[in-house]
Amino acid sequence: MKEFSNINDILDFAIAREQDAVDFYNRLAAKARNNDMRHIFEQFAREEMMHKARLAKIKEEGVITLPTEKVVDLKIADYVVLDSERDDMTYEQALILAMKREKAAFKLYLALSEKVDKTEYKELFKQLAQEESRHKLRFELEYDEYVLKDN
């Protein structure tokens, strides 16, 4: 992982990763083959934009607290593999890639929580990791409902 010299470097890095996620979901939405798929990806783009805005606000104003809750992990993302985004992805492939990206974001925020000293920032990044875990769960449930039910 990149080396950071202060919390602003960490927040800038996290903000950039959230923008990457916004762009990713907007690209998937633009390529969607049906309205349901498009709406799902647009919703995730909006949620990632909210994460980006929250991080920018934290950078500007300081730490805020977020609620914590336990998120179930179905571990589907652990057993499916897709390397990168392609123009001709199926809905199944798009869901797999989205699960993998959310899992990576979860791991990123956990790693960032270990890079900071202040308890408030540690908790912030752990809570953001939890949100990414919740996103992955939503994609896993979608995958289970629309892909695994037919198999």
C-alpha cells in the first residue's frame, strides 16, 4: 500500500478510491442491458459518491461518528473470479466484479484504519469498511437471487 505522511494524505487516497468506484458503477450502468441492472449500478454509484462526500467533509471539518452494525458475509466473492472490467460483460460477470471491488474496498479501509493513530480515525475507517462490506453483501444477495437460483 502507498505510504502516507498524514491523515490528509490518507483521506485524499480514500476519496480518490471512492471516485474510482463512482466511475466504475457509472460505466456499468451505461452498459447495462436492462433497466433493473442499470438502476442497481446507478444506486451504487450514488452511494459511493456519498462516501466520497463524507470523506471530503471529514477532511474539511474533522471526524464525525457513524453508526456501527454487524454485516453478514455470504463469502460468495471468495469463490468467484473475474479479473477486470470488459465491454461485453454479462450481468453475472458484472456482479462478480462488483463483489470483488467491494471486498477490495473493505480491505483497503481496514488497512487504512491500521495506518492512523487517532482512535477517531481508526473508527471512521472501520465504519467505512463496514459500509463496503454491506455493499458486497447486497451484490452477493443479488448474485444469489439472479445467478445461483437458476443453477
